Amino acid sequence: MEIDGKDLNKVWNGFLILLVIVLGVQYINTDENQRYEGLLFNFKEEKYSGIVVKKFIDYNNHTNLTIVLNNNRTATLYESFYKKIDVGDSLSKKKGDPIVWLYKKNGKILFYDYAEKVERIKRLKSR
């Protein structure tokens, strides 16, 4: 079997196109994963504790679901956890920990693991 210069050029061009696609997909995935890891790092650096005095959607800040505590500290949380919080409940978040603790007025204790949420998002994005 002989391959002339024209056929070799087609094979080479096809290989280059495939390589660019694979590298592009890898770059996009790596970039997104780094962004999520950065969000997790920032969340873990937060520290707050107090009684919830207000809940609202902050339209001036990307429509974040926001909680205001009695010490004027604010927290932004995901919708699934935000819905479980009522005014009068207490929240606690230690620096370096990805978990927010919710102490309900009725005595129930719930938690939200931000690290678990980030891993779930990364898994879904990688599919």
C-alpha cells in the first residue's frame, strides 16, 4: 500500500484537528474545575454564627439567595438549603470547614456540605 503526499497531508490534518478538539475540551474542563475549587476555597474561608433576622434575594448581586444574621453578617447559600431556613433559626459556619449548620427553632439540626455540592457539580459537568 502506497501513501502519496496528498493522502499523508489529509491524515496529518485530521490528526491535528482531533488533537485541537481534545486539548480544547481538556482546557475547558480544567478551567471549570479550577473555578469550582476556587469557590469551595472561598466558602471554606467564611466564618459566621448567629440568628437569622432576614432572608432575601439580592438582585444587585447576581440574584444571590442571602441570609442576614443578628450580628449583621450575611451568607449566600444554595436554593436547596436556603429553602429550609426560617427567620429565627440559627446558622453556624467555622472557618476552614465546608459545612454550614442550621439549628431550627423546633430543635432540629440540619447541615449543608458545600464540598459535596461542588463535587456533585464537577461530576455532572464532566459527563
